Amino acid sequence: MRIAALQMCSGTMPEPNLSALDALVGEAAGQGARYVLSPEVTVVFAENREGLRHVAGPWDGNPAIARAAGIARKHAVTLHLGSMAVALPDGRFANRSVLFRPDGSIAATYDKIHLFDATLPDVRAYRESETYVGGEAAVVSDAGAFGLGMTICYDLRFPALHRALAEAGAEVLAVPAAFTVPTGSAHWEVLLRARAIETGCFVIAAAQGGVHENGRITYGHSMVVDPWGRIIARINGDETGVLVADIDLEAVAEARGRVPALANSRQFSLSVNGAGAS
């Protein structure tokens, strides 16, 4: 099966981003891709809650969802909108991934569970929890030809989530992202390969890349990793583009047979010998 990851440099207004999405999905479909993943914050890459307030609407009647559904229908692909901001009643937003079938209907949604609240050396603090509300449910969906485990960006650092997705039937793990350059250059590739090796899944990672209107700089380097941890396709840089790869789902069973880590996993208790022990 042929799949595609889109690398984008999304701006702060929906319409140009959705037009760029349409063009890139068309390019991927033209190369034979049947499943297409876009990056995190595809629709609007705003800096904070105030930046989203006038451009990101609620779920019901959301024009960006209707537009993305139309793109899936137009190009007859399973379109995985990596994520978009959806307004919630408390003034914050859900960072929501949406999986569209080729007829434009919605197969699944997933709200990003893990929020990036951190201060990096020589970089200002990031507080996603000031803008977003974390999700509570992991999601595996039928993506037409394979079981799809849905994650978003910072989720990549939490292996327990990916194991749970694989144990629930995921054969492909989707990682739409907007990694910063310092964390991307240090950890992006090794984390993607680790999640593939640990779960025996294909990992498809679609990244934001370049200098954005909001002043952020993202790492790019979208890639596809096979269940043995080998990178089978990648974009070596932060330029906008389409990454296409052919995957053989038999490789999932093969990798899990060679190293049956999922099957061999055991429950265990934990004993911590702290102060006061004799």
C-alpha cells in the first residue's frame, strides 16, 4: 500500500493552509497514495489562545472540517488531518486529529493527550496547557487497509501510549508533529525509530517545517519508519513537500515474530526501598 506524509509550513489563517493542504493531497494522490497524513496544527498554527480565538471555531458546523472532508472526497483518499484547534466552552481548545474516509465521512477523531509544558535552555517557556485541554482516550481506527494508532507530536515521548495502541490492533502509528528545532535535531529520529521497534509498527511522521508567520521555527524531517526501525523514506530538511512510501503490512507480523516484545510483556509489581528501610 502507498501512503504519504505531507510536510507543511502552516500560517495563522485557515484558508491559505487549507488551500495548501488541497494541493499537497492532490500531489500525493497523483503519486498513488491511498492514505495521506498532514502535520499537527495543519489548519491554523497560532502562537497562543488569543491567536486562535478569532480563527478556530467549535466542532459543530466547523468550516475547516467541511473543507477537509471535501478534499478527501475530491482526491478519493483516506485523509488524516494531523490536527486542528477546536474551540471548547472554557475558552481553551482541543488539539484534535480527524480521520476522513475517501467519501468525506469521519472515521475517527483523537484529542492530543500529552501537553508540552516545559522551558528549554535559551528558549522561552512553552505552556500548551494554557491554550489546550488534554484528551483522555487513546484511539485505534480502521484506516481502510490497516489498523491506525493516532497520536500527536509530544505524545511521541510516551511509549506506554504506543504500546497500548499496538496491543489494541494498530499496525501503523501516525505522528503528526510540529517539533522545535532543538528537540527535533536531538530526539525526533531516535524517538520515531524507537516507537517502531518497540511496537513492531510502521510509523508515519508528518511534520511542520520552516519559519512560520507566528515566529516559530519547526524542524521538518518527515519520515516513514518500518517495523524493524529502518527509515524507508524521509525529507532531509524543513521544506514543504510530499513524502510517499510503499508499505507491506506483512512486515508487521514478521517484526513481531522475530522480536515478540508485545507477546512477551508481563505485568509486575514494584518495590521501592526508600529511607527508613532496615
